[in-house]
Amino acid sequence: MSRIYQFAVVGPESTGKSTLCRLLADHFNGAWVPEFAREYLSTHGKEYTIKDLQQIALGQLAAEDSQRIRLQEKVLTGAARPFLFTDTDMQVMRVWSEFVFDRCDTAVLNAIVDRSYDGYLLCAPDVPWVDDPLREYPDHKTRYKLFHYYLDTMINQSVPWTLIEGVYTARLDKAVSFVDSLTQHK
């Protein structure tokens, strides 16, 4: 079985996480995992409880596992390279849960410990807000407050991470350099 390099793309809403994941998957001829919360909230409605966040977390983990298996099959046939980019992870679920509900489900906390990534890409809220019916916090102050929660999370964990900021081309260039720096010589 071939090793899959996995990177989580994290940060507040409307910071280009999905776009960056798609671009990185294309660049590295790998795959990406969309944010499961979008699918869940589109189906169940924008109003949610902490129990819904637990279901979203489980869905995100299942989507990640499923995509990793599909990618592994493609890598074995030479149809893809072993790079998986995850739009959102359990750290995002933890921050979101604590921000909205002042607590986090134990299963999410356990998943943070159990999941491993080769690196994190933290997207800064320095790009224009893109309105979307599923997004909640368009104001500058809240976006930066959430960003600082993510920044604190990155600083206080041991997995390599980098800050992704600036215009989209600069973001992609920095992300590619970061991924290359962690995978080229392995």
C-alpha cells in the first residue's frame, strides 16, 4: 500500500479553503475532500444544534476515509499521486463547536487525537467575503476573532503548519511550496 500524504486546510468561513483544496488536488494530481457541513446543512437546514455538529463531524470523517480509499486505488493504478487535501477537519469542528456552543463533543476531541495529517494550511480572512446562504459571520471583527482561535490552535499543536494569505495566486504558490517542503524528500 502506498503512503498518502494528507493535508488539512483550515480557517474561518469564506477564506478560500475549498478553492485552495481543489487547486492543490489539481496541481499535485491528487484528490480533495469537500467540507461535509455544506452538504449536511443544505439537506437539513441552516439551523443546527450541537448534536448536528456531531453528525457533521462523523460525516466529515467518513468522507475523508472514503476519499482516501478511492485515492489509494488510483495511486496503485498510476492514475493519481498520493496527495489528499481535506477542506476542514476536526480542529475546525472543535473551534466551531466551542465558538457557537461553548463546548465540544468528546468524540470530536478524540478524533483530533486519532487523526494525523502531514501538515495544516491555515487560511487567513484577508480575502473578500463571498456571500453564501450557509455562512454565518460576514463581519470583519468576527472573522478575525475566529481566525485567531485557529491560529492559537495551530501554534499549540505539533503538526507542521503554514499561514496562507494574500491574493489567490500567492496563496497557491505558498501552499505548493509548503506541501513540497514536507513531501519531496520522503
